[in-house]
Amino acid sequence: MQQIKLFSGSEDQMGSVERDVNDWLRASGARIVNIFGNMSPQSVLSGESRQKVSMESGSRRFAPSDVFVCIVYEKA
């Protein structure tokens, strides 16, 4: 029986999302049927938010996008 596993995060946390997916793949031993995902459209930050993000992570005009990964699998 096919099942799904969902992962989500933000564009500026891609390393964390990738680690979570890879850790789950190793631990589950699942047989992968399909993997797909999506990045949501970016929005222009307001002036105050843009200034805060610029100070934290370098100059950025757009907010980090949401990232979604769906894995369709069968239990091993």
C-alpha cells in the first residue's frame, strides 16, 4: 500500500529540509515511488521587514519562499 510523507520548510532552511528528508530515507528503508515538491511564489518584503532580513542574512528584497516536499513510498 502506498503512503506519503510530507516535509516543509523555508528557502533559507534548505539544508535542514534536505537533512530531514535524507535522515528519514535512511531510517525508514522505504521503497520510494515518487518524490515531488513545490516552492511558493516569493512576496516583496515591506520596508521594515526588508531592513531586518538585510541585517540578518545580507541584502534580500524578497521573503524566503516556503518549500514543500512530498514522498510517495511503500513500506520496506
